[in-house]
Amino acid sequence: MSSLVLGMGIVAIVLLVAALASGLVERAPLSFPIIFLGLGFLFGNAGLGLLELDVHNPALEVVALVSLSLVLFEPEATDIPRVTPAELAAQLASPQPLIILDVRSRAHYAAEEGQIPGSVRVPPDQIIKWATDQPNERSIVTYCACPADASSARAARQLRTMGFSAKVLKGGYQAWQQQSPVVPKAQASTMAFVPTE
């Protein structure tokens, strides 16, 4: 039984690391509690038995509380201005030019067939590279498909530190899709960003 539990623990950690590395799972604070739980499982009483862990251990309770705080109160997801899908639709109809950036992870982007009309696809890890070639007088709205808009908030924060006026679409792609139509990826924008590797 112990070798089965150990094997499952190792497989779980390998799968999580692979998912994080490939972008299948967003690198958000939620990843850290999962890693801590996996390591505790692996090295604790049920796994290798290298650590003597008790569920009511004060140190574990502190780690759990800090991890939960990181997940619930992640600054990246809460301190960036947001716009609703209705507000974004109104801004798109106005004469002031606006840039909409699709910063969904590669996995989320591949899984969906559409984009918000007029949006430009920029992978999350290419935001800074994209922004260096852009004038910063136009407002930008970023969107993703993450819980709490984590990727779009991270992208908006990077843009704001570079002098752009950037906001996040509240609820991301799913919220837009519920209220307004999406277009096939090929029709989303005449602008394109092709990162050079």
C-alpha cells in the first residue's frame, strides 16, 4: 500500500510540474498550495515517511493559511482596474481607438474557436516584447480565461509599469461570450503579433 501511495504521489508531482511548464495550468498562487500538498504527501507519513506530519501541526496550519491567503487575495488579480463586457462593447463603438489583447494561455487559446472582435493575440509571456514596439497613447484592455482574471491582470500590470493605460476585462473571454458574439480567430483582427523565438 505504501509503495502505491508513493508512486501516485510521484506521478501527481510530475504531472503538475509538466502542466505548469507547458502552460496547461496557469502559474498562479493556486499552484503553490498544490505543490506544497504534493510534497507533504510525498515526504509525509503516507509517502516516504521522512517527515512526521500531524494534521493539527501549527506549522502546517500557518502554511495552509498563507497559501489560502495567496489564492484568495492575490494582488495581481485585484488591484488592476476592470471593465465589464458591456463597458468594453460601448468603448468599441466609440471613436476613440482601443486595443484589446487576448492573453489567454496557449492551452486556453487552442481550446476555443473564437476571439473577441478586433482583439490582438499576444501570448502572456510575450507582452513586454509586444509592448516595446507600441505607442502608449492608446488604452488597452486585456482578457484571458483564468479564474480571477490572473493572466490578464498580470499582463495589464506589466503594461501599466511601461506607461500604458491598461485594464482587465472582468470575467474574461467567458463573460464576453455570454453577452456578445465572438468571431473566428482568423477574423479577429487585422493586426497580428508573431513573436520571434
